[in-house]
Amino acid sequence: MAYVIGVDVGGTFTDAVLDDDAGTVLAAKSPSTPPDYSRGVLDVLELLAEQLGRPLPEMLADTHHIAHGTTSSLNALVMGNVPPVGFLTTRGHRDSIFIMNVEGRYLGRSPHELQNVLGQAKDHTLLPKRHALEVTERIDRDGRVVVPLDETAARAAIRALLDDGVRAIAVSLLWSFRNPAHERRLRELVAEQDPDVFVALSSEVSPRIREFARNATTIMSTQIGPGLRDYLTTLENTLHENRLSGPLLVMQSNGGAVAAKEAPATAISTVGSVLTGGVIGSVALGRQLGHRNIISTDVGGTTFLAGLVVDGEPVRDTTTVINHHPINVPTLRVDAIGSGGGAIAWLDAGGNLRIGPRSAQAVPGPACYGNGGTEPTNTDANLVLGILPERGLLGGRKPLSLDLARQAIDTQIAKPLGLSVEEAAAAIYTVQNAQTGDLLRKTVVEAGHDPREFVLYAFGGAGPAHCAGYAAEVGVDEVVVPLGPVASAFSAYGLASSDIALAAELSDPTIVPFDPARAERNFADLEKQVREGLDRQGVRFKTVELHREIDMRYSMQLAEVTTPVVSGPLDAPAIEEAAEAFEERYAALYGKDAGFREAGIQAITFRVRGIGVLPFSPELPTVPAADSPDPASALAGRRPVCLDAATGYVDTPVYDYRELRAGHELTGPAIVEVPTTTVVVPSGTTGVVDSLGNLIIRRTAGSTS
């Protein structure tokens, strides 16, 4: 017996999914335990072991690997909860990180913020200027040493940082991606003075052209690297003390995992680990259900996440933005807003109802948790509306207080707006669905896709309660709520489904057509890096896949498009084929007549993605079939539920998911209670349980619900 376990550490709950080579799939959910999240990991693993009827050490001894995803690194960056770091760069270029180019005024800003020109500012300085020091050296664009590294002055700069309490240093020198010799020597000089200081080099973290983005990526990776190293070291040691036989893997933003011992060196690649788990889970489930175009949505305790699967593959990107700084790492494209179950409802200066981005998180949690939280949240509204049961969450293990929920909504929302508590709760529910629908329009429509051609997958603790609402906002007719054994632990299922994925890249700007031998040399070097990296992971692969890419753009433009390149020996026709593929992708993104070949095409960054396919991947098992479509045998009761302020409370049937079978059909309005989540089937829709235990919600003919 061999187990694969995925563990998703969220801001509110820690989820886990276990799969074995016999087809068993189990899921568990437990509260997260900040600031020591490792305790929550052990708690949820204990719950899995209990379901197996085995002691934890026995379960771990038979575990092939654990794939782990966490939001802790991302949260640390977003909230600025990071230790002081030093920054070494080429003399004359220190202020690049503070000037932020023009990008600092528009990256990561909403359209409303962009229109407020006078109110714009370059916020979120990454580090104080006294921690940004220069070294004398210069390498030119061709990688030639123009000015040798002044090691005496470099030692003095390093000593100044160490004397100021810095325990981690980011090194990013001009043109280091063409020749990393000076960066590597600086790492040696740091080790001479203190070998325990954490050092990150831009030539290893982000070997791409564009100084500001490379600097920002390296600094932010350095800020979270030591904390990630310490956390993973402690967790891995604890797991091995409990007889874990296989490796601990860490999910990355690119949709694949990497060995825990490798992750801190390029820590920035893990910041989207939990964000991508649900997308990878959607790909895996889509293969079973035959869905090729999927909108993946996850409503957790803190955030609402949305990603796309197009023609069976997740949509990828080469950069992301955190706190108005560009982060240059390969990633799955996932959009996020602070609109989870714990998102706080509040009134702005104009008296308008807003939801999030602040969250009550796991501690103190929503007001109804009774842990000291006093601000109203989405969860409190859902309890008042009758969507959530008064007996509590997690099958009653997490009690809820209706009185505390009503009090929070009444004091801070209802009375200021002149509404009843019930009307205010309905307004919170409506605004939540509207703003998540807005994000979906950005994710799907602005990327050039028609939502009507997609199926929407909805998961997370709060996703099933809202999915029919935000799907209707963008015109999607079919929603899949993944239930079966994974229920609201679907992101953890995605982690368990992931393979090992590494990427190596190098900026080498050149104009098309270019010498195929030049590209061949670049790809050969990158493939060697990827293969060596895969060899270090400590697991056996079923197969290894290597994918070549070039980021291309039209000359004098900034919009780069990642373009696939054929494997094998390259010749002039292969280079032209890549250029034609770039133009097709550019036209799909920006419009048929947006391109201008006469301007010329530039190849900017060469990349190789390596995927080590693991021996087996979980598939959801089938569930027993119903004798008839009538779900009466699963009826657990009825209660008043309000999904629309105009309609008010409606006597609504409540079904126990554990008693539903494949083929059962529900007519909305209906509530389906799952031990780890609650599904809303509103009026104008029907719900059908499929062969895997998922609930498929479809709009009825002629319905505008």
C-alpha cells in the first residue's frame, strides 16, 4: 500500500486529501494554527490516520510523498511581515528598486486607482536605503567583465549589513543573467564572514532582462527564504520522526511541486502554491469528466481565487504582481481578491456596503465563531440567511452562534443603513456574488474567452454556497461542485494530483530570424539544468517531459507572449514556425489586426519547463447509484432560507449529502449539507449528483436566475 497526501494550509483551515494505489480517496479538514502552521498540518494528518484506522506513524511509513501548499509566504509578503534583508547591486544602480520605473505607479492597481492620478504613489518600499548598498563591478550585455569586482569594498559592504542585524542578503548585479561570476563570488564573500547568512542570487532566482523586476523578485525571495527554510526544516524533521518514508514536496506557482530542501533557494516560486492547487485539481477532475474548458473558483476563508483551464491545459503566465512590484517567475495565471468566507463587511465613507479585502482569518474568525471576533463577515451573513446550519460547521465540530452573527451585522451594517438584520445579511450575500462575478469577467472575458463555452468548478469552504450566484453573473450555465470524498478539500486534492515541475530560463534578446545554433545552445544549457534539478528531487518518475518556450514580442513593444518551440534539432524553418505561432497567440490575445510583422519580432527569454510525472495520480472513485431520481431518502429537514431580499425567506428542503446517490435530482431552492461545506441550489436551477458524487448545478430552460 502506498499513499499520496496533499496538504493545503490556508489562512483559516488546513485541508488534506489522501489517495492510495488501490483507489481509496479520503479527505480531512482542521483549523489552521498560526503562527505555527506545522501543528495544523500534524492535526489534519492525524484525522486522515483516524479514518484509515491506523496510527499516524504507520500511515506515514507507507506514504510515497506529501505535497504541501501554504499561503504563509504570500501572506508574509502582502502584509510586510518579513525580516530585514540586505541588497547588493552594481554601483550607480542602487536606486532602481526605489524609483520602480513607471511600473510602480500602475502595477497591481484597480482601474479606479489608475484614474486617480494625483493620488498615486509608489508604495510598499521593499527595504530601507541603508540596507541597499553598491559594489564596484561591471559586466556588459555580452557577459564580458568590463570592471572586475572590488572584493575589498564588497567585504566592507557585507560587514556593514551584518553589523546592522541583517541575516539575509539579496544580490542582483547588472547583466548577471549573462554572466553570474560576480554574483557567485559575492555569495562566497558573505560565507567567509558568516556562513549562516541566507543569500539569494538574481542569476538563480530570476535570470531575466529588466533590472527593476529582477531586483524586486530577488529581494522578495530573500525576504521569505529564511522563514520558509526554517518552517520546512522543522516540519520535515517532525514528519520523518513520525516515520514519513517519502519526501516532503512543496507546491510552486507553476503548478508543480519541488522537494522541500530545494524550495527556499527560490522561495518566491512558492508564493502561489495554494492558489494553483485548485487549478491543478480542476485539470485532474476535468480529465475524468471530459471537460476541456474550465473556470476554476475557490472561495476559502480569506480569498476568492479564479483560474482558467483552456483545452485541457492551465493558462500560464511569466510574471505576477505583489504590492505593486513585478515578480518574474513562471506561474499559473490565478486572479485573487480578498472575498472569502471570512471577508469582513464594512461601510465606506459614502455609506456603500463593501466586502473585504480584510479578513477575520482563523483567529479570531467571524463573529459567529465566538472566538472574540466582532466584525460581520460573509459567514455571519450566510448563517443569518439560513444557508448555514445553526448547529455549526465540520459536522457540528465547529459551533456557530446565530446571536453573535446577528449582533455584528445589526450594529455595523443594518442600523447605519436603516435595514433589518435580515435585509443587511441579504445585501452582504448579493454584494459578495457581484464582486466575485466581476473578478470572473476579468479572468475570462478580458482574456478573450466566452464564459458560455466553459464549465465552472466551485470549491473551498464557501464556494459551493455562492457558486450559482457568481456563475449567473457571467452567464455560465453549468457548475460542478466537486464533492465525493474531497468536498471542500479540493485544493488539497490538486496538490496530491501534482507532479514535480521545474523551470529554467535565460534572457538572451535577439531578432528573428536568428541563428538556430544560438537557440540550440540556450535550450541545451537549460535542459541540462532542469534534468539535474529533477535528479535532485529524491523520487522516481514514470516519465520526464521537457517543454521549450520563448517569450517573444514585436520590436518597440513591451507585451511579450510565451510561445512553444518544437523539441529536437532546430533549423531556420523551426524558428519561423515559432514566430508564426507567436503571431497567432498575439492575435488571439489582442485582436486579429493588432500585430505588425513589419516592425520585426524579438526573442527575449528562453525557457525550459521540465515535468517529472509521478508514478500514480489520484482519481475520484465512483459512488453508488440511486434507484430513482427522487432524493426524498436524503431529506434531512426544512428551514427558512433567504437568497434574495425581494423574495425573502422561503421554506427550503435541506438534504444530507451523505445520503445522496448518483442520479439523484434536486430542484431549487434547496440546500445540501456536506460535513465540510454547504451547497446552495437556488430557484431556477437543478442539481444532479453525477457518478463521482459531484453535484452538477444547471440553470433550467428560460431561467435568468
